[in-house]
Amino acid sequence: MSTRNVYFLIIGALLLVGLAIFWSPTARSQINATPSWVPIGVSSSGNTSTVWFHEPSSRQTLACQTIAAQGSGITGIKCVTAKLP
């Protein structure tokens, strides 16, 4: 095989790879970044409060409760998620 044919084969292969990269689809994220949490209940006892949320599309529940330290009031919120059967 002549060197001229080898150059044409290399250039053709590089062109083919370049076109394949150009026309290949890009990756798209499937993450739902904005879940639609629906509030379903609230309760309070003393200086603690709890709220429950539900997301129908993923069947997940979320419960958040305030954390109170003695003498300093509310110091934070603790949340727990679970998937419904």
C-alpha cells in the first residue's frame, strides 16, 4: 500500500471519528430538581413542632421537626424521609 493511500485512510478515519462525536447525542440529567412536596399535617407539643409532607410522584414522605436546646429556644430542624410501600 502506498503512503498516499495510508494518509487518505488516516484522514478519512479522523474525519469519521470527528463526525461521530459531533452528531452523537449529549447526556441529559434525569434528576427532578424541583420535587412537588404537598403538606399533609402539622403538630406541636411544648416547644417542638413537626410537619409532614408527601410527594405523590415518588411516593415519598418527609417529616421535619424543630430541635430545641434547653434555655436557648429553637436551634435547628431535623428532617427524615421515607418511601411509602
